[in-house]
Amino acid sequence: MRAVVLNEDRSLSVVEQPDPVPGPGETVVRVTGCGICGSDIHSIVMMGEPGTVMGHEIAGVVEELGTGVTNVKPGDVVAVRPFSGCGSCAYCRAGRADHCASFALVGLQRPGGFAEATVAVAEELFHLPAAVRAEDHALVEPFAVARRGLRRGGLVAGESVIVLGAGPIGLAVTHWCAALGAADIIVSDPVALRRELALALGATRAVHPDEIAETAGDGVPLVVECSGARSVIDQAMQLAAVDGRVAVVGICLAFDTIFPLEGLHKELDVRFSIYYGREDFTETIDAFASGALAPDGFVTETIGLDAVPDRFARLQADADAGKVIIAP
């Protein structure tokens, strides 16, 4: 099969690899779509080992079963929750394999979805009903991230929300806020294209970061940090109202600072969110199936494997798109 791999010099190449073979409890999934995540771009620079096949926002069709698999069959259309654990520890039993000592992420510790096919743990496959539009199949994973962030933030219908950062996760958070009944959704991003996408996906206002403080007024009950940039958690605390909440979803890969007195004075709750529980996947799929989520315009480009190396280089240089989907 063909796959995109990480090279020693941190570039990407399309290569031929042996077809994947499922082990016990595993399946081979023929990839129909895999999104490019901001963490994939960070992985090139900081984490990925040479030879890695990246990509964790995976949807596809079950093609082959390993021994002991009974929950899916060949031909099933599925989304992949892209991690695995030991299966027996307290975290795994609670559905939180992301905290297992044997945690492995598809696209980093396990081969990912920037390929024609990949191996996935059968218990981490979620059936996609026919009511879910084909163009939304590969969006389940990032929208589950967003749902988890709002669950951690405790969004209540009728509240006002500020979303800091309108990359794909910030846009997914924005669309979920609209679906969950937020009253006023204010999105901040320096890129005009992303502000336009935020408005199309349900934001009531979209502003440049230089304007967010005056737009926030006396503060809002919930601020969701989706940029991953330094100093933005502190900014989120400044924008939150008294007794407000801050949900941190963006991944900052550097040490950062805050002014604790801001949080003390307002008695803020600051909660961090990463990955997702099973309920985040099932609720996301149900929302796509019912039409509560219908993120038209969220995907700004769909490319084949051959275009991935060049497109990655351009994404590293400039945030010039919403969600880019690879269709092998």
C-alpha cells in the first residue's frame, strides 16, 4: 500500500509499504478520509520518529478482522478513536485508555491514517450510520475533541462564550456551541479567513485578538482556549467573568505564565481537556446523524496522498485553511 512517512530531515515522503495485518482484537481499516491536525504539524518538528505514518482523525471501511473481533464486520463504515491501552487497568476499564501506562496513539506510537489502510483496535471503532454525511465521516474525531472541551468547561445553554483561536478545533468548538444553544459566541483569531469560517459555523461575532478585550465587556461565563499559544491562558482568565470557567483545549508546547491573582479574585475554575471519552464520540456521531452538527465550509480542501508533503510544508508556514482532509 501507499503511505506518507516522516523522514530523518523532518520532511515527508510518499512510499510503498507492506499491507497492514491485524493482530488479535484488531482490524484493518481502509482509510476513506483522514484530517490533518495541528498536532500532526507539531509532531513533525518535535515528536515524530523517522518512519512514522502520522494521522489520527480517521474514518474508513473495515476490511479485515483479527482473531476475536466480534463488534464489527468487513464493510462496516467506522470512525476510529485513535488510541489503545492495556485493556485491563482501571483507566482502560473506565474507557480512559489515554491515561493507561501502555497508552499508544495512532499516528505517533502506532501507524496512522496518512495511508491507504491502517490497523485499528476493534473496540475503538465507532459505527457511522447512513444518516451521517460522507463528507463528515473524518470529522468525528476533531468534533469529539471539541465536545470534550465543552463538557469539561460545563457549557450551559443560553450562556455567552468566547473561543480563543479559530483553527479547526476552535471552529469545531464554535459549531458545537451553536448546536448546544450558546447565546453569544465570540471568536477571536488573527486570520481573516478563519474569522469568516467561524461566522459561517455559528459565531455571532468574530474579531481580531486586538479587539477581544473590548468585545468581552465585563467578561463571559465560559472562555475556551483553542490556540495553544503562549500567554493565551492568562488572557482567557482576564476575559472570564466573576465565577467564570476557562476550558483549555489548545496544546501549548512551551512553558507559560499566568497572573494567579486574576483567578483568585474572580474565583475562576480553569480546567484542561485532552482527547475524549466514549460518550464524546457517540454524542458527536449522533449529532452528525441528526443534523445538529452540519459544518458546511469547515473542510476547505481535500487532497490525495501525493499532495501531502507540499501541503504540510505550506501549513507549517501559514495557517491558510480550515480543515484539510486527506482522501487516500
